[in-house]
Amino acid sequence: MNKTLLAALTVNERLLIAETEAPKLALLDEDETSALHTRVLRARNKVQGVYRRGASTKVSAKGGRGKAHGENAHARLKVEAFEEALGRVSGRLATLARQSARELRDERLAAAAQAKAGGAKAAASSKAPSKGAPSQPSELGTAACVPP
């Protein structure tokens, strides 16, 4: 990450941003990555809100957005740092979600194939006539099934 961006952050913000670096993200599972995503998103929203509120007050004081633009450089750098961090965490979370979905799909397909194979064996054994059973239905059984 750019040193200028890091210089604009507080110690706690730097620690949160450090958690979003690739080596540390690789150690997290999907739930932990989702929790980190939520934390970074909340921090980004907070910093962005502060930036927007500050910018809006400076616009009225300076008389225009162009004149007030330079006044918010520090807050703008913070927002940019959190945007980058959120992008990294979002990408990793999407990758983990795709892997999880692929694993669940494979498990469901394997279970369906196993159930189908087990169901085919059960159906084949139920279709085979048992010993001592008549091969033709009795007259009483067929008459009851035929409408008058």
C-alpha cells in the first residue's frame, strides 16, 4: 500500500488495513473473511461519512466544490485506503464463496448419484417375483380393477 495512504491513518486503522494484506487473508476461512469484510466495510463507511460531512461544510465556507477540494486531502486519502482494503477483502471473500459453492455442489451431486444407485438396486429387487408368488393375477384381483 502507498506510504502516503498509510501515513493518513491512525494506529487502529493501520492495524485493520494490515489484516487485509494477502498473506494474512490467505490464513482466514470464509467466516473469518466475512467478519473482516464487515469490519472493513463499517470502517470505510465511517471514514467516508466523515469525509463527506467535512467536505459539505467546507464547500459552503469556501464558496464552491473546486475551492474546497484541496481542504479535504487527508480525509480523502483515508477513504482511498479503506476502498483498497475493502476491494482486497471482497475479492478474497468471493473466491472463498465460489470454492464453498463448488464443494457443496459436488457433495450434492455425489449424494444424488449414491441415492440413485441405491434406489435402482432397491427397485430392481422389488420388481423380481418372489418365490411362490403366482405369475398371473387371480381372476378376483383383475375383476375388481375393471370398471363395470
